[in-house]
Amino acid sequence: PAVFSFRGNYPNPFNASTTILYELKENSAITLSIFNVDGSEVEVIVSDYQFAGKHSIVWNSQNIPSGIYFIRLSTKDFIQTRKAILLK
């Protein structure tokens, strides 16, 4: 990919699990975190060094209540947030 891209998640709204898609333009340390509407971090899904290219991660939210959440992808040069709706 020529640029960093955070495509969000599908399905959205979701029940139990959702797939998060993103692309890295270069090898990078990334953090993929989930926040609730209060801004509290609920879970860190990925905190690792990853290679450039397309990536997908499944977020299993079995122990988390229904609501609106924010998924944040951050690297040293890029931060982007997408909204996810969990319906149980």
C-alpha cells in the first residue's frame, strides 16, 4: 500500500465478534486498542511490530457489554479511530 489505511470493522453493528481491517505502508510497531464512550481503554487487541501490507484481526467481544466503542489504530506516524457498535 502507498499509505496507511484503517478501513474499520465489519460487520458493524456486530454481535460477539467483528473483523478489523487495516493496511500498513511500511513495517511498523502498531497498537490496536478498543475504547468505550467514556474514553477508557477496554482492551488492547494488538501491540506488536508488523510488516507492511494488508492485515485483518478478529475482535472477540464476549465479555464486553453492548454499546458504542471506538477502535484506534496507532503507529509512530499515524493515528486513526473508527466507531464500532456492539449489539447483544
